[in-house]
Amino acid sequence: MIGSFLRAFRGEWLKRKRSSASLFVVAGSLFTPAVVAGVRLMYPRALPGIYAADRFWQNLWHSSWESMAIFFLPMGAILITSLVAQIEFRSNAWKQVHTLPVHSGVIFLAKLAVVLVMMAGFLLLFNAGLYVSAMIPALAVPGVPRPKGEFASLPLFRANALYLLDCLPIVAAQYLMALRSANVLAPIGAGFLAWVVALADLSSPLARYWPYNYTIIQYLRETPKGAHFAAHGELHALALAWFVLITVAGYFLFLTKSEKG
């Protein structure tokens, strides 16, 4: 079983090159760091004061995560999942896939694993981009000191793990929709609409039950205006529960789908 899964994963990983998901992983993860570096290089006079601050890394971390948690991470989950799951539809290859001596469940899990690895890579590149964006002005602009403290002092593992966990329900929901629709725009459009609903629903007491809300709430919990979200201690448990529930539903629908191609 493990050998079959690994072979299926290797095949799905190679097939991802036929989609633009990999391009979005790079572009989406590095967009904010690139903007941060570009803006700072445009205003070099302010850099010595910024880089001399005791909380330089914490300030950079918090400000950069705003766009990531609210927009790029949900959009990344929506686009990457939908594009990876749609590869066979676009090349009319589902019938060939189902003729392989591999259980349909293995195919389902291998594709999902590829998406999860790409999402982890998305966050890894974002963190690397943040570090590089901070060091470029210090190295390129005369008179700018190296940042105080260490990048490694940030809650790198914990924060990234929680944000990855919080976006899992989006991955599961997009995966379910993408495997059911032959039109790539349908799951992407539905995901974008669900994200808009998440933004509109944030002030509702039921916001924590909407699967597309969790990365946004996680960020807001750490802001002065988001104190009321701190009471949602079960946020990550809800995210995991939604992921398991939607994945099981998607697995059942995939196995019982009457049209296999």
C-alpha cells in the first residue's frame, strides 16, 4: 500500500508541471516580500531608523502576514488545489488514470498529498522571501545597519504550522469541488465567492464555523482590534474537524462517482 502510494505521488508530482499551480506558488509567496523590499529601497532615508528598532523582525513579521493570511494564503489554497485536481480534466486523461492498477483511493490521497506539499512549500518560500527582503536593504544601502535580533527568534514553526492547519478546510473544500467539476473556473469561482463571504461574515458570532475564515481569524487574533477573536480557542480544532469531514465526503464522492472521465 505504501509503495503504491509513493509511486502514485511521484506520478502526480510530475504531472503538476502541466498546471500553472507551481507558478502561483512562487509568485504568490514572494509577492509581499518583494513589495516590502521594493518600497523600502524607494525610501532609503527612513531605513536606518527602521533597522535600528528593537522589534524589527516582529514588526516585519506581523505586517507581512496581514496580506498573506487575509488574501494570498486563502487564494493560494483555492488556486493550487483547483489547478492540481483539474489536470486530468484538461487533458481528458481520467479514463486512462482509472485503468492503472492503482486503487482510486490511492489516486485521491496522492493528489491531495501533492497539494499539501505545495502549500507547505508556499509558506516556506514566503518565509525565505521575508528574510531576503529584510537583508537586501541592509546590504545594498550604505548606512543601514543589520537588523537587531535574529530571524530565527520568530515563532516560525508554530505560526506556519497553525496557518497551514487553518487553511486545510479550504484545501479540502476546493479538492471536493474540483474533482466533481470538469470546468476549472467553477471551483475557483466558488472558492473566491466563499472567501468573500468569509470577509463579510467576520463580525458574525458564527464566523468561526465558516471553513474559509480560519486564516483570517488567526491573524486578527493577534491584533489589538481582534481581541474578541482570542476567545475562539477551538479555532484550530474546528479547522481540523472541517478538513477531516470534507475530505471524507470528497473521498466518498470520488469513489462513487458514476462518470470516471
